[in-house]
Amino acid sequence: MHVVGGGLGGLAAAAFIARAGHSVVVYEQRGRVGGRATTEERDGFRFNRGPHAWYVGGEGAGVIAELGIRLTGTAPAQKGSMMARGGELHLAPSGVGSLLRTSLLGARDKADLARVLQRVQKLDSATLAGMSVDDWIHGTTGRPGVAEVVQAIVRLSTYVNDPGRLSAEVAALQLQRALSSGVLYLDHGWDQLAGKLRTAVEDAGGVIGTSTVVTELPDAAAVVVAVGGPTATGAIVGEQFTTGPASTASCLDLTLRRPARHRFVIGVDEPMYLSDHGHPEGMTPSGGSSVSVASYLAPGAEPDRSAMQAFADRARIAADCIVAERYLHRMTTVTAIATAHHGGLAGRPRAEVASRPGTFVVGDWVGPNGHLADAVLASARQAAQLAISHLSRTPVVR
């Protein structure tokens, strides 16, 4: 049994298959496992590949629990700001108390936003599968200020700035999870999760080979392909997958001489976000501090580093406070979004490749469950289950 790709999905699938008693070999082309869930260290500071948050109530939590993995981390700051036009900072309405106190919205807008958020929590998100985020928001509220705030929260929770195509099912699902169980910033970065998945594979007898390039399907009784997006997967599988477009962002990481004045700032009319992702254990040296600025790119938009630096400045990150920077010009946040046109999550390709018996695919674009890492891990479990079933029906050649 072969697994192509040593990111979160490939490792999770391999762990399940190895635990079922099958021989598993994982091929990873890079020199380390983890894929987009790797963490880079610079001068004692650790940075993920862009801001990452673990959804405590998502599908991924159930998947890693089955593998006996427990993650540690800290919740983001509860008190934050929203940046309106002109760079004015206002208390972010993260709960009833802050909603009442914020100067971001007037009384009628506050009442309407409270109504919208209460309604979201009671929704069956699947009923919104065929509706775009734009259509859903503008059908839910007729107040422009409220619509802007909801759009900003959707960008933050989905990592997608494509409201005309993104399925409202995804937006509602992510909002529900953020408002209920919340998120964690992982201690030591997302290397923690990648490392624990690697250990789960190896403890079950699986073999992991790094710096190994695979360009076509290996000759094996069953193969799981977990190499990222649909294009890269299709090149190996020999199949074209019908999916939505990718979503991208830029990231500017800043190491600071002193803690940021604002732990997080969400842009309302600018698709940007600043957050202190450095406060979990192991992310900064003693006495150090860091923040990450993300710019969620709209379709066709070009990265603008100067605009990100200006956003940090308006968020009260003084130039003389910045020690060093790391800039990621364009990175993929979702390899293929679930679109309203394709019917939301249920419209994504299945884990089983019908035209290639014994071949299964994994990614954030695969299967009907979850978004971001949740989709990766949910599809990994599904692919592993299908591979195990396939192997049980495949005669052993001696």
C-alpha cells in the first residue's frame, strides 16, 4: 500500500491504514513532512505558513482523536478590534457585551447583527449549499454596515475572499464552529500536529520516505494520492477533477521588541487581518513577541506588501518596534473552494476515483465534509477506509 504525499492528509491516511495491519509506505517529495502545515524557525521565532487556527469542533478533531492524538494550544485573544474606513479602530463585536459597547455600529445595526449571528447558529448549513456568500448575506440583512462586518468575519473564518463563488454553506459552517467551540493556536506551531501524525504512522509500522518524487501512480494494490490540489493530484492519477478555484493570501510576519498593543485587528472594508500568533508556547523566545498580517486576495488581485505594512501601522505596530520581517508573497489557503455553482460541500469530488480502481484521493477539495484542515483530515479518513476495504477484497499475490 502506497501513499503519495506526506502532508497532514497523507500522514493521517497512512496511520489509519497501518493501524489496520497493512504495510504502508509514504512518499514525500520535500525533505520534511507536513506540507502546508509546517513551521519555520528564524532566530528563535516560529512561524506557520500564514496564520493557522485549529477548529476545536471540526471534523479534524474527531479524526485525530481516533488516532489517539491530543493537541495543545491557546485560544486567541477575546478582546480585539475591527478597523473601519480611514483606519479607525473599534472594539470587535465578539460577544453580547462587546457588541453593546462597540462604536463600530449604530444601535439599529447592532440589533440586526445580533439577529444575524443568532440565526446563523440555528441554521442547517447544508440548506445554503447552492447559494453564494454574497447572495446569502444580502438576503439576510439589508443593512450595509452589518453586511460588511459579516463579510469580514466570513473572510476570517474561511480564509477565502471570493463571496461571489464561495458556497454559503461553508461560511455558515465555519461561523457556527467559531461561535460555538472556537479555535486554538497550536503550541510550537502546526509542526506539532505534523509531528504527532508522523509518530502515529511510524508507531503502527508505516515507513516514510522524504525527498522522494513521484510523478505517476505507483504499482501497488492500493494507492492514496494526497499531494495537495486537484491539478497536482490529476497529473499523478491521470484524471481531471471538476472543482472550484483556489483561494490565496499574502502574509507578513513581524517580530517585535514589545507586545503588540492590539492582539488582533480585523479589516472591515480591507480584506486584512492582524493577529498575535506568537503567544502560544514555543512560538517566541523568552520576552519576544510577534504578529502576523494576512491579506486575503480576491480573484485576480495582486499582493500588495506596502498595503499590509500600512495596515500594521494603523493597527499601532510602530516601525521602531519591528525587529525583523518574513513575507510570503502569495500562498494557497484553499486549493479549491466549495462553490455554490457545484452545490457546496456535497459537490466536491469523492475520495474514490471511479476510473482508477484502488486509487483514492485526499485534500481540502475532496469529500462532503469540512473546510481547510478539517476537509483534509476527513477525506484522509474516508480514503483510508476505502483503501482498507479495497485491500480486503484484493487477492494476495505470492
